[in-house]
Amino acid sequence: MVDSSPASPSPAESRRTRTILDFALYYADEGLRVLPLHSARSPDSCTCGQANCSSVAKHPITRNGVKDATYDQVQIREWWRLYPDANVGIATGEGLLVIDIDPRHGGSLEALQALVELPATATVQTGSGGLHLYFLYDKKLALRNTAGKLAPGIDTRAEGGYVVAPPSRHAGGNRYYWKDRRPGYAQAPDELLELLIGKPVRHVVPSPAQAPVPAAHNTALPAQTPRSPFVPEGKRNTTLVSLAGSLRNLGANEEALFIVLQAMNQASCRPPLSEAEVRQICTSAGKWEPGAESERPSGLDGLKDAITLLQQELPEPQWAVPGLLPEGVTLLAGKPKMGKSWLALNLALAISRGSPALGRLPTQRGHVLYLALEDHERRITDRLRKVLQDDPAPRGLTWGGYWAPLASGGLDDLETYVQVMTETRLIIIDTLARVRPPTASGGSVYAEDYAIITPLKQFAEAHHLSILLVHHLRKNGASDPMDEISGSTGLTGATDCNMVLQRERGQREATLHITGRDVEEQTLHLTFDEDCAHWTLLANQSATPKLSPDRQAILDLLEKMDRPMSPSEVSAVLAMDYEKVRKMLFFMKKAGDISTEGRGLYQSSAQASSQDVRQNAFDLSEEDPTRMFSE
């Protein structure tokens, strides 16, 4: 048990003994993704039970390690119900960088400051006397983990990494504690980022968000309804960032930005943001280049040799719904009035709440921007009430009824939005036709279709999120459901995943045909409940289907062999097409049926050696963990 108190506790809370679970929930409330870690029975004994554990009290308990990290408090409570003595880890990346200074290997704060001047930031004291320094960075940089790159004994953790957090106990007996716990985290200096990525960091002022209301919408508003002079909760950050961008383009410095934005905040925001939040917006905006335009991108900047490609650590793609809705652009097409917009709303609610999609499929919880561009405010309100029934509305769902065409500022507005709403996991555009430019007379339909998807795909990949585009089918049918999607193959060829919803009018049952680059081709059988507008998998369809005969043959072969095998070996032994085998091995690994041993070799999970532990030099320390909350 850990005796600690959150900020400004009530007298009753002050007397209650604090557990590590309390800290885990506190971190989740702060927007940090947490996961349970093994703890130490003794200095040389880890709760994982391995006799020679190389990472005592540091490695994840869950099967997928840091990939399981979450803000979901229901999941967090369940983890600590099962493992009440677990240490707590914080996932890095997605804008969070932690520098680990380990004096046991020659690391020191002085050595780091000799390389780059660092601002004061939240700092953790580790059990071995080291430090963890917490910084923020632009997640578009996709920083990698490093070991000794800055200096001996100084590592960094970013995409795909994690750190052990207070008040976890180190294998040596000491606890982690917050040595410097200040509101928010400092922005990582450009000099530090340039040392880590090996090239200059460019800051470009985002275009101010503009969402003009067309005349048709204005005329629909009652004349007696005045525009509110206040900025409500949910729009405060977006409004101030937009204002900061406009002022910075005119040359305003950080102090001038703060004076104007704080005045706007106090006068118009209800409730106002804290001074620290306004200062953070100004600090970020102050680094943007005044009046700068994006430089012409050059393919020469991104050239890499094969050795570099194989040696680098790339972050795993982020799924909104694992196995169904991948990072990138997905096209969902169906006939009018057949339920595709209801399906999109179902997915939006599931992901914003972290609840199962289609009744059974796990989701990655995150913020959802739902642009229902064919629905007015009354209709979307009625739809939400019908789907939610008596459930509370999720905080992580934002609706919009108008958006500018992508080529006329709409894409810039999306960029501004995700810079503020950094936890965005899914953007739904219903329908694609509402944001695409008019088709040019005599132009190439293929080229125009491809051109509308390409910038969206680049945007989704840069921000590691999913975009779902709702679209229509052709009037004429086809033997292949994908050929029914309206438009040319330039549309379906540019996307990462395509879905076709087929349903006979008046019937509850439907089929959802799915194909894509990283999604295995499949057909889901769904049913629609008219009373609550819920789409669910049919009861006789498993959310985790059995292996196909070919997959089962591969798994049987790997279990039979006493060594890992390459795709070409599996192909030769089973007399299967090589490309087919290679793709099945890829999906079997993602499903956890098999694992890799070395580069390009596969083995069954049952034969895999001890769980691969991500190297992590973070240590834990001892002092009163209540200092975490000290001012």
C-alpha cells in the first residue's frame, strides 16, 4: 500500500491510504496511457516467475505489452483488481518524450545540459539515483526510442516505449517519486529534437481554422436567435489556437500572444482555460515561423537504403478497431437508406467510449470527430438519443454539420483540429461527396478520384489515426461487391481499406464485405435493431473466428518443427503460393497465433521462447511518493 494524496484532497480522502491504482487512475485522468508492470518479490525475484528475469519489476504483465496501454479507467481498475501489487507504467510516444539518465552507466544531467539547454520540466527520481525528464513534442515527428545516442547512460523513450512511474517499487526496494511535479510538461527544445532525428525541425504556422456557414444554413437559423458572445467548453482550445496562428502570421511574439489570448480567454471562454494552458498554446505558437509557407517537399529527403530500413524501429500502425478499421483511409459504401450512417455512428460511439464495436469487437479508445454533413443538428441529436438510450453521452465525440471542401481549406481545418485534439483516433466524413471538389469537365475521373484520397491518406498516416469516408454504390450491381463502389478504381485503389454494406430493403440482416492492404479479406454478417439503431455481429458468428484450413496447416507445420521457418520454407513444404503464405503469416502474427524469431523467421506461439521484453533502462526510487503532488 502507498500513502499518498491527490491534489487538493478532501479531509476524508487525505486520511485514506492511497494505492498504486489511485496513481494509475490519476495518470489516466491527465491523459497518459498506463499499463500494469510486474513487481519484485525480492531483489532477484520477479512476479513473472522466470528464474533469470533480466528486467525484474519493469516489464509488462499484459500479453501485448505497451500496445495494451490505455486511458480506459474500467480496464485499469480490472488490471489492478487482478494484480493489486503491480507496478505502473506510462506509455511514451504520441507527443510524450521521456529522457532517462542512468548514473550506473555514466549518465548525468550535467552531461545532457552540456549538449543542449533544457527547460525545467516534470522530473522523476529513479530507484538507482537516476532521473526521468518528461517533455512534449510534435507527434508528427514520430520520435524513436534511443539508447546512448545523446551520451553514455542517457536513453530516450518515445514511440512504442514506456517508463516505470511513481510510486512503483524498484527491484532494489526503493520507490520512484516525483522530484519536480509541475503543471504540464515543457516542450522539448528544437536542439534536442534535432539531435534525436538527425535533421532540422521545421515549424509551420497552421492555417487558422475557418468554418464559414453557407448562406443556405444562415437562412435556416431563426432570426431571433443571436450568436453567443462566449466560447463554450469544447471549442476553447481550437479558438485560441486559431487566433494564435493568425497573430503569429502577423509577427506577434510569445509575450504579445499571451496578452491577447489571455484577454480573450478571460472575456469569452466559459469556463476560462487555466493560465498554464494559455501559456502552453502561446509557447507552441511562438515557435512557428511568421507568415511561413510550407517548403516544397522533396523525395530526396526521404531516401533510405535497405540496411537502414531493416534496422530502424517503426511504430506499429494504430487501429481504431483492430482487424477492422486500420490507420489510414477506409471507404464505407452502401445503398441509400440502408444503414451505413447508423453504422458510422455506432463505430463513433464505440471508439469514443472504448466499448466493443458491433457488440463484440475490441476498440482502441480515443477522440472521434464525426462530420455528419447530410444531417442537421436536430437529426443528429435524435439519432444520438436513439442509439444511446439511457446511457450518458461520451465526452470523446464531437459532431460537425458543415466542413469546407478539402481543397478549399477543409484539409487545413482538419490539421488545426488534430493539433488541438491530440487524442483523435477516428475522423468520420459522411459523405465524401460533401468535401470533394466538383468534377472537372473533360478531366480524368481516375486522377481526380486518386487525388481526393491521397492527401487524406498522408494526413492520417502523419497523425496515426483512422479516417472513415461514407460513400455510395453504383446503381448497377456487380459480381464483386467492391466493383459496386461508385467512382473509378482510383478511389478504391488509393484507400487502405474498403467496406461494402449490402442489405435487402426491409430486412434486418446484412453483410459487410471488407478488403484492404493491412486488413484480411473477410465478410461479416450483421443484424440491425430498428428499436435502438444498433448494428451487431450475428449471434452465430464468432468475434474471433476459427483458423481457416490453410492457416491451420501452417500452424500445424510450425508446431511440428523444432525450429523457426521462413515463408519460402513453409511455401515449399505445404506446396502453397509464396505470396499467399507470406500474407497469411503476417496476419497470423498480428492475431497472436504465431511469433517471429529473428528477421523473417516464424514459429508457433506455444514454442516461442520467453516473452520478448522491450529493453528499458528506467529505474524506480524511494522517497515519499506523496511528493508527486507537492507544489
